[in-house]
Amino acid sequence: MTTTTPAIAVSAPGAPLATTTIERRDLRADDVLIDIAFAGICHSDLHQAKEDWGSAIFPMVPGHEIAGVVAAVGADVTKYQVGDRVGVGCMVDSCGECEYCLAGTEQFCLKGNVQTYNGVGFDGENTYGGYSRQVVVRDAFVCRIPEGIELDVAAPLLCAGITTYSPLRHWGAGPGKKVAVVGLGGLGHMAVKLAVAMGADVTVLSQSLKKQEDGLKLGAKDYFATGDEATFDVLKGRFDVILNTVSAKLPIDAYLGMLRVGGAMVNVGAPPESLAYNAFSLLGGNKVLAGSMIGGIAETQEMLEFCAEHGLGAEIETISADQVNAAYERVENSDVRYRFVIDASTIGA
């Protein structure tokens, strides 16, 4: 059996988004029904809606930055109850049995984690995301949003927050460390906030200086324009960690030159084209070129607790359902400071 709920969908690659009605499964014993309050617009929503990353499933309801309130729970659910403030991120299921699931890194599930949207569940049903009034999710893939974080600014933490928190933690951002954040967008602005809260000395590297004032207000110590080639000489050998948040083709060798011996450049942005580098850019300083993909559910909960402790949330612009297509255009043009969040109550209203 299923129930219906209003949603915003893309009917074909690159088509405009439009309001529709979708089906959600009735609660299973371990399910949580969530009344969605806010859903963030991630740049990856645009990539998937345009089929930039390979074959996709249409109609598609994007959205994997979901914040809301529990409306009902299945018979076996004990962790959550009606009225709890909760969030859902990039995945809604995994096998729960493989070595990676057992280690709390469900994103690397050997059977493949089930994506919140543009995915297929283990029941064979397509998944639909957070641009909707309601969603049904297994309790193991729901996170609690702590008091002290409003739901609107919490929504982007379920992707932008964990995507940047996880590599910063893994590569040791903290007191005494110099961290550079490439790009000051939806991911980059959270990376700056998180790295500063961790105690690192943070520098923003952006194509121009047009967001310099913002970067410094967010806590960065320095801000440099990578459009100026002299920047790469000035900053040579400075950083312990460079977190690349942009989905664009970069001169990787030039960025690797800014790392200290033993430093790491970590990519969380996912450009459609390949990135190239010279092996000697790594060999000459025992440097690391790495990637990072979101985080597990336990780490996502840890990130939310960290944000509550430090008073962190995303910088947002709240929009209604009828503004989503315009918002997509603005995201494409990097014209948002720094995350659009859809007021889900306006979907189908």
C-alpha cells in the first residue's frame, strides 16, 4: 500500500521542475514518516536533474538535505517518536551487513547504498527525494537535529555539512593546522565555518575577491584570488590541508604546490570532466591527492552535535516552491549566498 504527497519533480533531463504528486510507501516496522519542513538545493541536484553524471531515473524528485518533524513511526521504532526534529541526508538504506556498513561507513556499502533520490531501493522501488511534503525513511538512516539549530539552517548540514566535516576531521583540521578552502559556495562556506570551529587557521581560495568580505566574516584569516597567478607563488608550501569544494576543472599541480610536505589536497567537488596532475607534484613532498564522499550516519549525527555545540548552521535564502526553477538558474550562475532552502509547506499549496 502507498500514500500520496505533493512534490516537485523533473520529468526528463534538463526539463523544468514542476509540482506533481508522488507515492510514498506505507510505514514498515522500522520506518519513520517525516513531515518535511525544509529541503536544501544542492549543486548535485542540478547535475543529476541534467543527467551530467550518467544515466538517471525520471521522473526525478531531487533533494537530499531534508529537515523536518516525525509524523509517525513504525511498530519497531524506539529511537524516535512523533514530534522529534530530524534530518535525512544523501542515503536512505544499505545492506547493514558488509564490512563498511558494520564500520559505520554505509556510504561505501558493498551492495551499494540506496540514494535518497535517483536511486532504487532493495525492494525495487525508485526513490524520491526531499522536494516533497513528506518522506518515509528507515529509522537507521534518520538523524536527530539537536536543539539550538533551527530546521531551515539545519537542512543543508545533511549534505553540505557532512561532506565538509568528514574530510576536515579525517585529515586533522584543528589547532596549529593551516587549512585552505577552495571555493566559497554551498560547500565552501560550511567548510570555512567548520574548520574555524575546529581551531584551524583558515584561508579561502576563490577565483576572485568578490566574496572576500563574506569569507572573513565567516572566520577565515586570509582570502586569495586564484585568478591571480601570483597567488600560487605567495602561498607555496603553506597548507596542511586543501579542501577543494568546486565542481570545476582546476590546475591541480598548481594547488599541490601550495601544500606543505606531507600535506593533503582533498576533493569533495565532482566536476564532470577528468582532473589531471603530474606525479612529481606528489612525489616531491610526500603529498596526498584524495577524495571524500559524505560520511556515515554516525558521523553525520556527530557533525550535527558539533554544529549545535558551536552554534553553526548554513547561510540560507528560503524560497517557495514556485521559485525553484529560478533558484536552479541562480545556483548555476553561483548567485546564492550560500544555500537555497525550499519551504516544503509551499509545495502543492
